[in-house]
Amino acid sequence: MQNLAPQMDAAPIAPLLELSGITKTFPGVKALNNVSLELFPGQVTALIGENGAGKSTIVKVLTGIYRADGGTISVDGEQVAFTSADDAGAAGITAIHQETVLFDELSVAENIFIGHAPRGRFGLIDTAQMNTRAQEILDRIDAPLSATTPLKDLGIANKHLVAIARALSVDARVVIMDEPTAALSQKEIEELYDLVERLKSEGRAILFISHKFDEVFRIADRYAVFRDGEHVGAGLMSDVTEGDLVQLMVGRAVDQIFPSRTHSAGAEVLRIEGYAHPTEFDNINLTLKAGEILGFYGLVGAGRSELMQAIFGITRPSAGTVYVEGEACTIRSPADAIANGIVYVPEDRGKQGAVLGLPIFQNVTLPSLAQTSRSGFLKLAAEFALAREYTERLELRAAALDQDVGNLSGGNQQKVVIAKWLATKPRVIILDEPTKGIDIGSKAAVHAFMAELAADGLAVIMVSSEIPEILGMSDRVIVMREGLIAAELRRDELSPETLVRHAAGIGGQA
């Protein structure tokens, strides 16, 4: 697909920011290869690509964290060089990341002006002026916040507003939003869309990174697609379909997103009777068979993740019994769950799933040290062999197994977490939002591997908020609402309307 001329109407618009021929190489990996990108004033450009496509790297080049090995960056037609984040900030470029880097113990105003606070006599921070200016910015974006409020008192959505206010405090002309809606409710997402429209009306150029196509088509004027570190397409959103973008991302048409599954479920592996928690869920009864994928669907606050954490021993229920292969089990901790063959891949892979400071092979082998040690001493060759077996099965993209997990893309971090638990050879695996925040190519790989696990006889519980994923992967679905099981549906009873009606408590037939 050819790049389209940079114009929305009859009069051409010059790009505010232009990257040309950008190359960045790391040991064993060419992260960016001759990449180009244009951002226009008053427009949103969606950056689309699979994990490992180079999106994170180009953001770090744009914000001065990485220095490109080759190519040029121009702002308003003049070539610039970023040797630090300060250089990028001085050029009016700022980024708002999926996991905002803020400081809970500081006030809202202190977070907004950290590093560039107004100063008075003797070079001391002028707190009154800082609070006043911070409140002016918050009021401008209709943020319902006080500048003096401690950040730790705010929820995720309001913390995003603080991050946006911080970007505006340096008069950013280019605003990069990296998966900004990942942890927001639908109402908060709509408010973010309104804010993006306001930023557009002020003439700012916005780079919007998202794996959600509905968001991209809702908010973006233009698109740019990266694949394997290369720029493979760009143009107007009005000229493409979802299928066009998918084909550009993966290099082929994706006609069947979910793998076909024809095997039958086996014997019962897990049974839960009368599970209850004082504040999260009540009267939970379910069964799970070998080779079965049991989907869990529900709206925010339905209690799905809380139930899974109790099954895995992170929290303790007030009542109920867990049976594994017909035998009652006492699960008071994750160690008890693992000993009984139950493992849990959490929704928050960064904080709960992986140790970001450790290399891939140590993350994978962490719960399996008995397999990779002798007489209390770790065997490095055994660790690498075990890690290689499971990362290859999941088609992990990494330069080497000793690469820091924190340097991997979100999708590849998720694969490391899944590999870690599969290496324990469990009987039941719980996957909580297994494809949240990862691209369509990585989703397909995870789905294919889930189908393979089920075909091998593993019992799978999949918690998902994505209706297509629930419909495409589940043999049965349990719908939760307000901590209770609202419905249990067979595959032939599933439809989007049925799921939503039960989740929302809407009467009538779909």
C-alpha cells in the first residue's frame, strides 16, 4: 500500500514532525530498519503493529531515550538531533505511557512540574506559583482534580489526566499516547477521546498507539503500520478497513482468527463447590474437564479475577471446597495451588507475572527450580534447556534467553509468563486476560497455543473481557455479575447479545 499525500482537505498540510530512514540496532536484533514516520498538526496518527514491530523503539527514539544509528528527525522542517530526553522535551515532544511514571507520595502539582518547577528567590521552588499553574492546566482539560491532592489518593483514570497535564505543562507540540485506555472504564475512555479532540483543536500532533481497532478507527485521522522493524504502510484511516490493516501488520490476510478445535473434553479435573468470599463473590460452583477451555465473562467488578486469585491461593475464601481429580484440596497459598497442579497467569504481567529485572531463562525456571538444580545448586544448562523448550513452543521473539524480560514487548512478556507456568507441568492453567494489551499476531499465537494445550489434555480457564475471544475460544462460558454466577452457557448457546444480557442483568431473550 502506498503512502498517501499529506493532506486532509484541498490545502496540503506540512508535517510538524518527520522521521526519515531511522535505523536502530541492538546486539542480535535490528529493531528499526529505514523507518519513516510523519505526524501532522491537529491530527491523530495511529501507530499500528505487532509486538516486536518496533513501536516502542521508535517512541524511545522520538523521546530521546535511544539515539538512532542512522536517519534524520525534523521538526517544522528543520533537522534536529536528540541526545537526551531533555532535548526531545525542549523540542516539544512528550510521551504518556500505558503505565504512567508518576510519584504517589508527591502532590498532583509536584508530579506535573517535576523537573521543571517554577522557582523564586534563591532558586527555591515557588510552591504557590506551581500550584496555581498546575490548577490552570487541570482546569483547561476539565480534570476534576485539585493541584494539591496527593497522587496516591487518585485512581488510574485521574493519574492519566495528571500525566497529560504534565505533558501540557511543557507546552508539548507532539503528544505520544501509548495504550492510554488499557486500564480505563468505558466512561473514562470517552472522556479521554474528548480530551484528544481538544488537543487536536489546539494544533498538537498526536501519535496514538493502540492494539484496539475500534479505538483506532474512532480516534485516528491517519495510520502508520510497522512490521518487523520496518515501515510497511501509511495513509488516511478513511481509506482502509480492519482487514487492510491486519494484512499490513502480519503480511497476510487473516481470515480465521481463532484456531479450529474438534477434540472432546475428558474426565473432570477441577471442581469447586460453594466458594465464597466476604466481599468479592458468593456461592460459586463449577466443574472443569481435561481438554476443555472454560471461559469467564463479566463486566468490570463482576468478581472474576478475585475468584481466580482465591482458587490460586492469593486470597482465602470464607467457604467452599476445591477438588482436583476428585480429591479435596487445601489451598492456603500459591505454593499449595502449584503443588496441586493449579497455576495462574495474572492480568498484570508487569507487576504480578514477571520479574522484569531478571533474564528470560530465570523467569521461566523460577517456579521449577527443583527440575533445574541438584543438591541445592542450580544447573545453568538445565535452566537454559527448560526455558528454551517452552519459549520455542510459544514462538517467543527475543535476541537471547539471557535478555532482560523488562526489555521485551508486552506480548513477549506475556509469553514468558505463560512459559514459566507451563514448565511446572500443571493440570489446570488459569489465564486472566491472556491477550490484554498485545497485538493481533501475538494474540493468534497465544490462541493457537491455548488450543494446543487443551488438545494435549490440559484443563484451561480463560478470563476475558473480549467477546470475540470468549466466543472463539471457549467450550463453555460462565458469566459473572456482582460476584455471582449469572449464567453458564454451552458453545451452541453463545452469542454477543446473550453474553452482554447476562453480564448486565438485562431480561428477555437475545
